[in-house]
Amino acid sequence: MPWWFAAEYGVARARYLALYGQQATEASFDLQIQRLEQAKAELDAIYNNRTIETLTAGGYKPVEEIYEVIAANVA
């Protein structure tokens, strides 16, 4: 059962910008987000609301917390 690892757009973009700079963010990140938005219906069908916010303004969620969410939702 697949899970989508997500982050709020502004948080994810700021992280990418800090790592790769403005030019790479505009060339790669922004394009990727556009493609994800275009494929949203298909992605929703695949992941069926199995989404975990793994990056917040405070940083990455610990692996143990991610595991707990997944383990608690496995039938």
C-alpha cells in the first residue's frame, strides 16, 4: 500500500530554494509542482488519502513518527 510523503507548498519550496538556489527552484521545483497538480486526480486514486506530512516549517518528521502513522493504518 503506497503512501505519499507531503509538505506544505511554501515549506517545500523554501527548503528546495535553500538547497539548490533560485535558478534550480524555478527550473525544476516549480515545474514539478505544476506536473503534480495536473496529475492530482491520478495521484489521489493511487494513494487514496494515504498522505503523511513529512516536512514542516520545523524540519523533517522523525522516521519513527512516520512509521507509527503507517503501521497504525495498515489493515
